Amino acid sequence: HVDVWETDAWLGMLEGSKTFTLYHPAHRKHIEADENDWADLSSPPNKEKYPDMHLAVPAQTLLKAGEVIYIPRKWPHHAIAQEDSISLTLNFAPLCAKKNVIKHLLPYAKSRGRCQMLLQRPLRARDNLMQLCIHGGTIKYG
């Protein structure tokens, strides 16, 4: 995936470890069939759907407890936990990306307002905002 709204991110491993695979943005065309339709990097390649996947050159690293990885905006990436693990991620927008982030943020803010009107209450921390307000998912009650 590519992080939401063209933001940069850092991830710190608190416990355990994860293998990260990142691709330069120029290689995105080789591992994405349609917008947000990514190749499954943990399975053998689907050569019919992703015929040029072999052209995508990965950068891979094992992130261990106590280490931090920086993921630049627009870089497709994927992580696999090697064991039970705990990590902390923070997405952020540097000033140079402000214009791009705002163009994504405004529709989200409108969608968030629609979610609150539909629920007839303010959104709660346990509400899945990514599914509900960004991707237009369904609301689970109870």
C-alpha cells in the first residue's frame, strides 16, 4: 500500500520484528494493477495481472525492537511480522507536501461530517474511520 493522503511515516518497533519491503514510486506501476489494487507480495506473483512485477526492485530490511524506519510519501511498502510484535506508527505531512495533503483532507473532513450525521453522534475512537469515512465502508452497531 501507499500511506494515506501522500503522507510520510515513521514506524518504531517496540517488541518483536517485522520485515519491510519498499519500492521506489517509479516501480509502483509494476505492482499495482489499478488504484489501490496491489500485488500480494507474500504469494507467488500473478503474472497475468502483474506481468511486469519482476521489474519492480524491492528494498528490504528486518526491523527489530528498538529500531525505527522512515517511509517516504508515495513509496509502496508492505510489512510482515516475524513474530508477535508491537509497533507504533505516525504519519505526518512535511510543509513541502501541505498542498497535496490538504486536497485529500478536505473530502475526508466532509465524509467525517456525513458519518457523524448518519450515526447521530460524534465519532468515537473505536469507530473504524479508515473503513467508515475514507473507504465508504459500512457501519457496525453494537
